[in-house]
Amino acid sequence: MRPISYTRAGTLEAAVKAFTAAGADARYLAGGTTLYDLMKLGVERPAHLIDLTGIAGLNIIETDGDVLRFGALALMGDVAYTPAVHEGYPVLSESLLKAASQQLRNMATVGGNLLQRTRCMYFRNGAGSTSTVGVYPCNRRQPGSGCAAIGGLDRGHAVLGASDACTAVSPGDWPVALMAMDATIELFGPGGARSIPIAEFYRLPSDTPHLQFNVDPAELITAITVPKTPGRASTYHKIRDRESFAFALASAAVAVEMDGATVRTARIALGGVATVPWRAQPAEDMVRGKTLTPELALEAGRAAFRGARPGQHNAFKMDLGARVIADALMIAAERRS
Amino acid sequence: MTSRNPGDTQHSGVTRRTVLGTGAGVAAATILPLQPDAQAQQLPAPIETGTTIRVSMSVNGQAVSLDIDSRASLLDLLRERLGFTGTKKGCDHGQCGACTIHLDGRPVVSCLTLAAKASGREVTTIEGLASGETLHPMQTAFIDHDALQCGYCTPGQIMSAVACVHQGQATNRDSIREFMSGNICRCGAYAGIVAAIEDVAANSREG
């Protein structure tokens, strides 16, 4: 690991100023569960860390207003157990509780979690210590070096949204839930404050997989807002290799508005199967205005994977993912009040 | 490899601990020069390349203040600088839970906690649970229920187990197992661990 300077910023303005002064080798630090981990692996090699966790007021959770508002530094565990979230928006709470162990939920922030990096083993473990390319090529880690996952051990990789340059799966659960709930991301940077819908936050890998977020490096996430939707019933359904504390093989965030047994609207997003948090509009279209049955739910699940491109070892995710959507739709519908 | 790159290492000569600490792949490369006598002396001399910063924190109720390498993890600070070796290094990547400690009363993995971030905060390790010679009820319960075999994961298990009861998550076996999923036990002592937590919760002993 390179020597690093460590500073604590007291305000947003001070953080951005410190970052701009430090240049390209600077990184903002919040919980550190991704960044420090990747520093140990040689994937991230910052020279300057600017700790944001001392900035006052950036961890506030507000549920009384027109929207749910989560300060970027709010801990995953604190948001998950906030009564209004836990009881009223199970898709949000469950996505956080299923995302990490309780220890990590006490460290990781809901803002930092949006920037979690892929768990592709070639990305994580291929950096080496002396080579610039690394033990394994990886276009995400080293642009233009190639992709060891394509044709390699790709059981955990994406079947949706992949390119010839990268098939690494987006690892998050919370961003998937936020995608289904039309969240907005609030940012602050050298140019001031701005907001973008979460649907515009993530970039498909295309031929530039090293660029994952539509955010300037000097910009900070300051808050996440979620529209209040009391009429929706929701769930975050996640299938893993083991029952707890594992990344998704396939997951679905589903929020439905029901009229008796008829689906008025459905919001469906997928995790574990795509290169970005994946909105499954074909599945939503299939159930809208219809009476929900297990057969229709599975048909909708299948529609989400039309056009999927499996690799060598991950074709099972198309069937698994369809069934996860189907089960999630039925679970959410049963929760309608 | 790391041994050729003194800027990335903090070796002070190769000891058993250094070899263990640098991981199997690196260890293999580091062991080779040890075979011929004199070659070990050609290993990089101890070079402190890091930036040091001053941190002050409370560890098990005692105030400590010292200069540390800004890259250090809280785990390494506790073990290598302060001598609290009860906290164990397993994976060093937040996946096994062996290094679980309490920071301001909440469990965290100390391996992924930058030591600098702990400045001004309260740290409790396994050494801080007992009151003098009297074990914490969870420590007693782990003994009573044979909740360990090799014992390496046990300090981390106990730190999480204490929080499980304290946070009211020890209401049933499923809830206990879910809460404890960030602590891996390769010996498979899970049945005893769950029983110990149930016991403490049922007896309303302070978690």
C-alpha cells in the first residue's frame, strides 16, 4: 500500500477544496469498507484520503417530509432499522439487511454503498504488486488490458448489460431497491449542488468499463431521496449460495400497487444478474392491469431475460432470475394491506 | 513481489509472524531466500515509508495516544502496537468476523477500519469484557456450551454475540443465526454458539 495522507473534512466545501487541491490521487473516504479493502488488494492506490465522516448533519434520516431523505453518511444499519422505513418500505429495509453482515452495516454508509465496486475476482485479485496490468487483465481496473472473465470463471457474472469489454456484475442490493423506488441522488461538487435520478447514476460498461458512475470524481453524494408511496407493497427477494451474508446470484426489488388481485402498477429491478442495477420494464409491462397469478408472474420474469447474453457458466441465472422475479411479485402482492 | 518492493512493505526482517501476516502467495516467495544463510540479510532493511499521524482513543476504558502509520488498520494497531492480541486476524477483508470489536459500543470489523478513523472514539476488545477475574456472562456461556473448538474465531464470535443479545436480536434461533452470519467458524461450532447466546438471552444476563 502506498503511503497516504489522511485528513478529516469538517464541511462539504472543505472536503471538495481538499480533494481539488490533492489532485487525481485523492479519494473521499466514508465507511471505507470498499475503498480500504481495495487498497489492501492494490486495486485502489490513493495517496490522499479525505475522511468525510466528521461532516455534521450528513447522516440525518428524515421520514416526516414529502419524501424519505437519507443523508449520505447514514449507516446502512441505522436506515434499515428506522421504523418508518422498516415498516413502510420493506424493499428498502430488506435490501440493506440482506446486503452485509451486522458489523459491516455499522460501518458502511448508504451513500458510499452506491459506489461499491464489483466483486469480479479478476478485478479484485488481479492487481499484483509490481505489474501495471496485474496478474489478470481487467478493463475495469486497467483500461484496454482485456477481460479475463470472458471465457473464464464467470459463474457470478452478468447476463444483462454486458459488453465485449466487461461482464462484471453490479454487486449492490440497496441500489437495486432504490432503482425500483425511483430514488434521486443529491450531489455536491466544485460546481455546486445538483440532483440526478438513480437511473442516470450508473453507466453500462460499453467500451469504457472503468467509468462506472455519471459523477465527477470531485463530486460527493450528499443525500438520497425516495418518493413516499404508501399504496405500494414491496419486497427485496435475494437468492444466494448460502442463506446469509453473501452476494446475490439473483435478486429482485419489487413494489406493486394492487387493486384487489389486479396489478395497477409494478416496479421491478434486478440485482446479481446485470452490470448495473437493472430496471426490468418488460416484466413490469407484462403484469400491469392484469390479475396476478404465479403463471403470469413467471411469464413476466421470463420477459425480463429476453435478450440476455450468458457466458460459459452463468446461463442458470436466466432461469433463476425469472423465478426470483416471479416469487418476489407474489410476496409483494401478498403484503398489500 | 512484495519483498522486492520496500516501498510497499514494513518488514523488519522475516519472522514467523511476518510470514504469516503477508499471506501464502507472498510467503512462498519470501521463504525461499531464507534457505541459504546469508541471503536473509539481503532482504530489505526496515524502512518506514508511511506518513505518521497522531491518534488518541479509549481502548478498554484506558486512554491511549500514539503516532501511527496513516495506512494502519485498527486491527493491526490493536495487535501489533498495543498488544491486544485477543482480537484475531482471519481474512483481513471483512468476510470472516474474527477481528470483530466494538467501536462506540457497536460491532465493527477492525480489519476494514482505518485506525485513523478510530481517533476520539471508544474501542472495546475481547480483553475488555471481563470484570477483573469475573468473566462476562457470554464468555461463561461459551465455555458452558462448548461453543468453540480451535478457538480462533471465538473472540470475534463473543463480541458479536454480546451485541446480538444487547440489541434484542436473540429472540429465536433464526434471528441469532442471521445476526451472527458475519462470524465464520471453520470448526463448525455453530450449534454451541447459538445455544450459548440463547442461554444468555433467556437468563436475561447483561449482553
